[in-house]
Amino acid sequence: MTDLYNFWVQHTPIFSILLPAFTAFILVLLGNPGSGSLTTDWRQPWRRGISHVSTLLGLILSVSYLISTSQGQISVYALSEWNAPFGIVLVLDQLSALMLVLTYTLAAPIVWYASKDWDIRGRYFHAMTHFLLMGLSGAFLTGDLFNLFVFFEILLMASYVLLLHGQGKARFHLGIHYVTINLLASALFLIGLGMIYGSVGSLNMADVARLIPTLEADQHKLAVAGGLMLFVVFGIKAAMLPVGFWLPKTYAVATTPVAAIFTIMTKVGIYAILRINGTIFDDEYSHHILMNALLVIGLITSLYGAFAAIGTDRLRRFVGFMILSSVGTILIAISMNNTAAWAGGLYYTVHSTLIGASFYLLCGWITSQRGEFKDHFKIAPQMKQNTKVSVVYFIIALMMAGLPPFSGFFGKIFILQATADSPYQLLIIITVLLVSLLSILAFTRVGLILFWRSSKPDDDSQSEAYVSYQALPSRAPIRNDKVIYLLLAGLTAYVVFASPIYNFVLNTAVQLKDNSVYEAALLQRNAEGKVISVQPFDPEYVPETKYGGEVADPNAHLIPYVIAPATLEGENISEFKQRQINEQYIEQQQAPSDNQLKPQEGP
């Protein structure tokens, strides 16, 4: 048991990526005959069972991560046993654990809901969902900027397929727009990474944060420009204005479970802005540019979303604009750049994700009972479950508008309390309250059209309208209402336990703000306590291995700090190299020298 526990502790962060990855590969290997044959395919129950078990295991795993990090511990997993900044590492801290719990809290019930009917409307629904979860988990766990790009691409490729799930002209048309926008964002991402690497010489998050303040003026400006380019990329993912116009229409054409699970996608952009632009580019120059701009963007995005929601003509687009408005609120919290505001923003992030998913699921319920009127804001015959649907709509409206005593209210209160030290306190308070008022007006308008002004069903049994109305379902789509109730119950519990949850997110914000803790967990130090760095980098330096010949290496003493002990004791370290390590270690003890890489002499 001790060995098993040690294995678990040593490899903990990687499991959250491997679980959905292997699940997706297994589901792909099962094959797929096509959407028309899935109903009778003998493998479909296996697909569903494997998908359910994997998402539940993922939820359990993420909760265990949350518990293990609750006291502030940071777990680091070095891929291929190469320590940072020379190798790629995965980092499990409180923020990544929180985002993983949010991801699987959303994914588990939605996969269960989709497995009753939606997964047979297109090929590889479950496989693509788990590839999406793999990308999300990797993005939340990686400690390397380029690896973040890789996981972004994984989740985006899965989202391309999921967006087109169920087919249709509208999905294909907007899918092209979605792919084009994200390809542009990916190109900008690579350019930004190139600018950062060219000036800093590293892409490890902790190392970049440490080195940026030490750069020369021109290099520093180039690195900051790269960081601002990444900010634009993350802004596209988060759907902030002026690069977020794509969200309402794109999410509106997705199938109900896909739209619901896509609510976590904008939060990947929020996470990246917080992690990269909020902490790595943490010097005064970066924040002077970024945080002031972010405040303006947040205010405009929040107001635009609320105003556009009032004027929209379809329910699904209405939900998209409300999500856009909530993104603006979170950006306002980040822009204040203090731990209390970040804690309020994190609390509100969880709320906005779950309530947005609940609203998209409600759209599916409403659409199924309005027949040809679908989700258009037109006067239609009263729904057969009018009372039940209207009550659920009313609760969601109160939560999403931020009225007491629901989670949206608490999230906004936490954010407003954090404005005490902000020079823009009055502007922020007025905007947040105005957005809440506009949201109430928008929800009132929609409620009047859908419920209050709905007409009585035709009672003439001979009329076509009567026949059409009777053909409509008298119950919610299978599992649809149950998942909505489950998510709303979770948000209710979120309010009941608001105090301990807020304490956790506050500690998360404190940990996120303290770069020294993150740096100490990731970066290795030599015998003198100095960080082993890649700066300055010598392009002529080639590390010697067992197969590289016997060449004098002035950096041999750094090898034990760069690779794992198991690798150090393995066969790839030659006897000649081992002697250099031992000899230089003794020399370092007698006459400590600098910890930077030194040029290697040619053979």
C-alpha cells in the first residue's frame, strides 16, 4: 500500500490528462458505423458506459486534487523526468484543482444527459467529448507556455467536431467562422510565444516570470508585446469584446448538450488571462498597460452583453449574450489586481459556468415544447409544462441576474467589496449594478413573451393547429429536467457553503499572486541556493550523453539538479560524465561559482 500511495503522489497531476486521453482512444478504437446506425449498434451501450465511468472517475480525481491542494501544496510532475525549466512540467495548485473540479462537475451530468438521445445524432460524440476534457485538463495543469498552446489545440480540434454534431447548414456555416477565428488565434499564439522565447530564452511559466524583470529595456518591451499578443488570444477564447462577437451565434446553433459543456470553454480564456497575464507579466510596466485596458474591456463587455440581450430575437442567443456579460464581470474583477477581487472573480466564474449550462439545457426543454416556434421570441401557444418551465426559468433568471439570495448575488458582492482600494470604485459599482438592472429587464421581457403572453392552445380538434399542438411532448426531454435540477441544487449548495468556498478561493488568489511560491515549487536550485537557469543560452552547447563521446563539460555539476534521481542513476550517464559530476561538485563546495550555463569546449 505504501508503494501504491507513493506512486499516486509521484504521478498525481498526469492522471487527469491520461484518463480522458485513454478513454477517447478506446472509444475511437471501438469504431463508429455512423449516426444512422448508432441506435441499433451493439457497441453503443459500451461507449456510453465507458464514457460515464470515465467522467465519474475524473470527477472523483478532481475532488481528490482539490482536497490535496487545500492547504496550499503545489504538486509538480516532470515529464520524461526533466526538471523545469529544461523540461515540460505539470503543476497542480489550488487554481488548477478548482478548474478541474468545475470541468468535471459540468461534464459528468451533461454526458449522462447526452447519452439518452443526443449522442446518436452524430459520430464520435463521446470520443470527442473526452478529447475536449483532455485538452481542458492539460491547459489547466501545464506549467509551460508552449504546452498550453498544444492543449489549446487539442481542445479546439475536439470542439470543432462537437460544434458540428447533429449536422445542419447553420452549424456548418457558423462552424467555418468558428474554425477560422480560432486558427487566427492559434497563429497569434505562436507569434506571441516566439516573441517571448526570443527575448526571455524560456517558456516555463515560473522561469519567464522570474526572468522578465531582469531583461534589458528592448528585450523587456519585446517580451511584454508577446504577452499582450497572448492576451488577445486568450481574449478571443474568453469572448471578450471586441473579439468576442462570435460567441452568441456560434453557441446558439450547437446542440443542447454541446452548448452546455461549451460554457467552460470561455473560462479557459479567463484562466489563461489570470495565470499568464495576471501573474507572469507581473511587473509595473506590464500591469500599467494591461490592467487599465482590461478594466475598460470588462466594463464594455459587461454592458454590451446586457444591452444586446434585451434586443435579441432568439432564446439561445439571449443566453450567449448573458454569458458574454458575465465574462465582462469577471474581467472587471481581474483588472482590480488584488487578491480579494480575484477571489470574487473565481467565485463568480464557477457560478456563471454552471448557470449558463443550466440555461442552455432549459433552452432545449423550451424548444421541445414550442414546436415550430422553437426558441424564437414570438407569441406561441402555452407550453404543456408551462408552470414547471416558468418556475425553473424564474429561478435561473434570479441567479443569472445576481439577485439575492443566490450565488450570482454573492459573487457580485464579493467583487464589489474588493473595490474599496480601487480608484475606479464608483465606476465599477455603477456598472455592475446597472448590468444587474439591465439583466432583470432582459429576463422580464423574455418571460413575458414566453409565458405571460403565450396564447391558449387551439381546442378545435379538427384544426391543424390542434393536431400540431397535441403532437408536442408533454414532458421534458429525457434527463433534461433532472440535469437542470441537479445543477441548480449544486448552485444552491454553493450559496449555503459560500463562506468556506470563499475562503478557499481567497487562498487560491493569494497563492496565485505569490510568484515566489510557484517558482520555488518548479525551479531547481544549486548547492548555493541559486536558480539553475537557461540564461544566457549558448547555441553551441550540446549536453553530453552516453552516446555523445567523452567531452569536458563545465556544467556537469548542474546535471543532478536538472534530471530526476532515477535517470541520474540509469545507464545514460557514462562513467566519464559521472566522474565530472563528482569532481565538479567537490570544486563547487570549495569555490562556489555562478549557476548559469557555461560554454562547452569543442572536442
